[in-house]
Amino acid sequence: MQPMIFPQTTLPQDVQVIDWSIGDAPLDFPQGLAAAIGNFDGVHLGHQHLIKSAVSDGKTPAVITFSPHPRRFFNPDAEGFALTDDQDKSAFIAAMGIKVILRLTFDDAMRQTSAEDFVTSVLPALGVGTLYAGEDFGFGNNRSGGMDLIKTLGQDFGITTQAVGLIQDSDHVISSTRIRDLIKTGDVTTAASLLGRPYIISGEVIKGDQRGRTIGFPTANITLPEMTKPAFGVYTVAACLVDQPDAPMMGGVANIGVRPTAIDRGVLLEVHVFDYDGDLYGQRVNIFLLDHIRAERAFENFDQLKNQIALDADAARQFHQNNTGLI
């Protein structure tokens, strides 16, 4: 395995993150923005190709995205489907050289905005000079607008357009849907090849039942409310603390699931970090899923569970040893 890329998840201080809603005052970017637009859920290799096009433009590079994700707006009760949380997403975007991140509020006013009004009112108010989008980009009420409409109407407002082709590997387009499907089956290796980094689950460590301490494997617990939930089971992971971005990456083993041998507390990620004895409660941690070891299953008693956890930990340590330079 090639050395894996573990990206920084802290936002540089020189990056502006602006939340903007229909009806807000126009933004002041006199030279105009070179803006890539999309949901960018996952910031995968296809998204990165689009964003890099805006960075190379020469104008102030920007990204326009939507919050919440339109899919969440239209289906608020849907199971979690995000491939990054908002904090990591902004950090990944900024790492490519983006200086302005515009988060458009996707509410009923945005939903009702016509494609024509989006071009003639919204984009000028955001200060867009050149808009970069995927060649299949659709926008406006019922997604009735496309790149040709921006090209036609935008010229009266000094807005030019650049349609960017979709990226493929073999004969398949790299898409968030495809990556979600891989993660749900536990194929985090292929997912990583399309994301350009391991799948990352970040969050604040919460208190668990501390049963792991009693069997020699203390764990840090994270909930997964909005994230795409990987196949339940045990994974080799790497971990780091967000407030210590320069500290070495740490190896570990994690279980994702409902813990059928213990009390059901909903879906949790429980990670045992090797050779770490610090207090993680309340801290934000990044957990990178590197390899799927086995599926989750129930055990007859906690002795059997303890023995299996020891085997899982050995398998994870062996994975790290066999892939020197990974962390």
C-alpha cells in the first residue's frame, strides 16, 4: 500500500467562511471571484478537480456550497449520508488554495429561486466573476437551469462560465453516491482511492459505559448522526487530535455498530488508540478508517468478546507494521 494522505482538518486563518441567505446584502469582492459551485459532499477526487480549476483562474479562488445539503432539506428524516462533517469539509476545501467559502442557506427561499434569478440576482450578489461547475450542474427551482443559461444571462453581469468534465476511474464516474455505497459495504480501501484520503469520521468524544477499561481496551466513543454509516464491524484506524495537528498520527482499532453483546446505545464508533493513556473526553478527534477487519457479531459472554478484541487489536497492529510509513 502506498503511504496514505492524512489531511489537516483545521481551517487556515486567512480563509473566509461566509454564510449567506437570500435577501442578505451583496458581498464586496471588487475583482470578482473565481468560484467553484456544488455540494462537495466528501470533497472527493472529482470535486478536487473542479476546485483546482477555480484555484488556477487568477481571481480570488472561492467555493460556493449549500447548507444544509439540499437532500437534507427535502428529506429531514433521512438516515445520515454525509461523507464529511462541515468542519472537515471546509478544511479540505481550503487546503486546495481556496480563500473564500460561501455557504448558501438552502431554505424555502432558495428552493423557490428560479434559475434565471439565481443567475441575475444571486451570483452577482455573491461577487462571482467566473463560475466553475460540473458539466451536469443543475440549479434553480426544480433544477431547471444549466451552464448554458449562466453563459447566456451571466454576460450582462460580467459573469463567465467554465464547465468542468467529470472525472472517471476506469469506466465509472467518481461520485459521492458511489463512495457511499462502498463505505456501506465496508470497502474503505476503494473508497479511499476515490476520496484521495481515508474515510474520516470526526467528532467529540463522549462518555461511554467504560466497560472497555475493565477488559483492558479503553475506548473513545463518537456518535455518527449525519455521517454515512460504514458496514458494522471492526476496522484498523489511524487517529489524531484536532487541536494537535502537528502531533504524530496514532494507530488503533475501532468497532462501528450497536454492540450486540452490550447495552444498545445506538450506533457508535468506539476506538481503542494503541499505547495512549490520555483523557480524550470532550476533545474533537479525527478517526481515519484504513481497513475492514471483520463484521460485527454477538458473543455469548464478555470473555469471548475480550478474546476477540485482543485478536482484532493484533490484526490492526499487524496492518500498521506491514504498511510502514502509513502513519
